[in-house]
Amino acid sequence: MSYPRILLAGLAAFVVSVAMAYVINDIWLLRLYRANAWAYRRADDVGKLVPIGLTMQALGSLAFAWVYAKGYEPDKEASGIAQGVRFGLAVAVLIVGFATAWNYVTQPIAARLGVLQMLAVVAEFGICGAIVGLVYHPSRIRVPRATENYDLRG
């Protein structure tokens, strides 16, 4: 297990997840959030809590990369991206099952918004898994190291 690669993979996942959260929540689902605004905090109140959310998201990204590294299978033929997507989708099912579905159950939001939030979690973690797999997985390309001088003139 390589801790520098875990750190890089976690930081990459954090950057990608913040960008994806913006696209998902502030562009794709914005209209639905506005229609269900009464079920959520006001924007001013959310703004004050964003540092807590970003801090926890950064820690979660590092934990995500660490858990990936613990289960990484270097002897398998699957690429790091494929292993990462598989891992990300497994984590997404856990999160949807233990949290996102229950957010829908306990918050008075439209069914469409609840379902789209669940799909967004699956997409986000599938992509973040691919990123972590890409960054953590060592390259399969091996560059031979020349120990002799070769005459390339023929």
C-alpha cells in the first residue's frame, strides 16, 4: 500500500467530487431543489456551514482512497479504472442504502428529487472510483531501462 498514492488519489477524488457536486446540485437538480426549498436550509444558513461540509468531504475522499487501496488487487487483469469503478459503485450502493434513501424517507421532498439524488450518488461515486483507481493504480506500461549503449545508426 502506497500512502503517497493514497494521498494523491484522495485529493483527486476530493477535487472531482466538489466539481461534480456543483454540476449535480447547482445546475442539474437546482430547479428541483428550488421547488422543494421549504424542506432545506436557506442559502445564507448553508453558506455558513459549507466549511464543515468541505472538511468532511476532504476527509471522506481520503478515507475512500484508503479503503480502495486496502482492497486493491494488483494481480488482477482489471485496470485500475475498472477496479475503481467497481469499488465506487459498491460504495454508492452502501451510501444510497444507508443514507440517501433515508434522506428521502425522512425529508418531505418530491419523489423525483429523491430518486435523482440516489442516481447522482451512484454516478458520483462511480466516477470518483474511476479517478481513485486511475491515480492509485501503478502504470502497466513498463519502460525498459537500457543497461547498454545501443547504436541506433544501424
